[in-house]
Amino acid sequence: MDVVVTGIGVVSALGTLEKSWKRLLAGDSGIRQHQPFLEIEPLPLALVGKKPADLITLIRQVLADALQDANLTLPLPDCGIAIGSSRGFQGNLELLLRDGDMGRGGELRDDRLPITDSQFPITNSRFVDFLPHMGAIAAARAIGSTGPVLAPMAACATGLQSIARAVDLIRTGQCQRAIAGAVEAPITPLTVAGFNRMGALANTGCYPFDEHREGFVLGEGGALFVLESTDLARRRGAKIYGLISGFGLTNDACHANAPELGGKSAIAAVNQCLKRSNLAAVDIDFIHAHGTATELNDRHEALLIQKLFGPSVAVSSTKGATGHTLGASGALGAAFCLMGIQSQMLPPGAGMKKPEFDLDFVRSARSTVVKNAVCLSFGFGGQNAAIVLSGDR
């Protein structure tokens, strides 16, 4: 059974779907210097607004845009949900901890750990509101769905895993329509401090695949898609962005925070994706790379692309414009692939000045034939995900 995309909602540091796409093609970046927390020095971030966003607020915005784009009215009682987030409500939990367990000087008091119930003033109901799957539950409530609700978490591969799970729901007959994707609000003191301690964050900006790349820039936002069986979409005369041709999901079972250097399982994910799509590498017109601008990831991914696709396929990473939205990055990449298929245009990789690798990087907006696009995601813990998006056949 074919599954198509009939609606897209996006929010990023560049704006909504149309604004983000227009600014991507223009080579704009939403990355700016910010100091959202007094205890942390200013650093480049890709914020949706002037201060770190709230997860539920972002989900509601993107969900509403996707439903409007698909021309759907509520309620949707039989609609499946597969909405993920790798960080979930971490920001809300950190705020509760800081408000309830901070010393007068504004610093966490280690002498008060371990935290007891009396020291951590969260009501049972308030704590339940911030369980990892509650973003997906909030979406289900908003549309009146009593169908299956999934909340995948697979580090930076969360967005593509969510889309894959929703496709499975439709193909197995559990529902004919599902809302899928991922949204992140990851700008929190712990997230920033943790990645900074790892040496993963950039000092000035995000420059994927560049010789002088510094690391990634945290960003917030995400993308949600209305997925439908082709039969349902055609019956209601829906606009169709494209087809989910196939996907591949594997795990390295190796390192916690580095890819397996041989790339065997990552290669397996891409090959699995192509096989399920009934396509060969030569059929792919565009690759939206994970492209985090870290030293190891970009080298690992560039070698994978060279090995499987050769140097002639067009490649871009949009993280130089949107920042790295962690679990939502694959969902944003999928949205930009679909926009490329719709407009027959490819977005440039913002920030690239001198490519390190011998690949056909998109340096400025490119008009070309785009029938099939691959979106790649690689996450901590060795999560590998690939998806093929194609024009409606």
C-alpha cells in the first residue's frame, strides 16, 4: 500500500514552511548569538523566537499548520499519531528542579542530593504532564484521536523513525491516516552544558562538510506530516506532496556517542531503504545529509555517500540554516526534500565555504529534476535512519 504526504507543518529558526523554504533557497541562516541563560556564556543558537521555546507550544503550532495544509477538519477520531522528541520535556523538568531546589545564590546545591519528595515540590499530576510521550498525547487530544499513539525516541534519528512507524500503521491497516514527525525544544542549561562539555558545540556557526567546521549549533523546531493511504488521499481530492517510497532503520550496537567507523550498519540502513523503495542508487537525485558539522560525523557520512552513491549525486545539509534540532532534524530534512520535489529546486548548504570532501555539494539554490530524494539521520547510540521520498507516481 502506498503512503503519501498530504500536509506539512514546519517551524524553525527560519520561520514556517514557506518562509523556511524561501530563506533556505536564498542561503539565509537563522543562527544568531544568544545568551538564554545567565550562567552560560553567549553562543550561537537557532531559536524560533527571542527565548527558548516550549515544546507543547511548538507542537500545537506545527500540528495546526499541517492540518490546515492538508485541508482537514476536526475531529479525526481514527487518525494515528507518531510524534517523537529526543529531549522531550527536559526543559520543563529542569525548570521545576531549579524553582524547587535552588539555593539563594542561584546555583544547584549538591549537598541536598539525593532529592527527596519533600525537596522536589512537583505534584503527581504535574510530573505526569512531562512524561516523554505526552507531546504525542497532546496532539491526539487536540485532534480528537482515539487511534494508536506512538512516541518514538531514537536520538537524532527520531524524526525519520516516527515517519517510518506511521507508515507501518497505515500499511498494516491500523489506520488510513496518521500524523507523524518530531518536534524539539532542546535549548536548556543541561543540554547546552552537556554538549559543550563534550566539545560538540560550535563557537561561531554551523558549517557542515566544510574544512573549517567547528561542531553543531543547537536549534529548535520541527516538522509534522499528514500521511494518508493513496486511496484515501485520492478519494478526498487531497494535494499530494509526494510518496514515502521506503525507509531503512538499523543500529550500530557499538559506541554511545560515535558512529561505527566501518559504517556497516549505516550502509545497511541505506541499502534496506533503497531495496524497499524498489530503487537503485543511480535513481536518487538528491541527498539531504545529516551533516551536523562535527568532525567525525561529517567524515563518516561523506564516506558513506561516496561509497554508495558516488560523487555525482547532489548533496546538501540545512543545519547551517536551522541549527541542529536533534530528534526533529530528520523531519525537517524530509520536509525540505518534499519541497524540493514540489518545486524542482535544491536548497544550498548555508555556511559552506570550502568543502573538505569530493561530493556534489549544493552551494546555491539549484533548479534541477528531482524525482527521488534520500534523507539521512544518524543519532547517538548508533541509530541509523534513511528514507526515500518520491514524486507522486
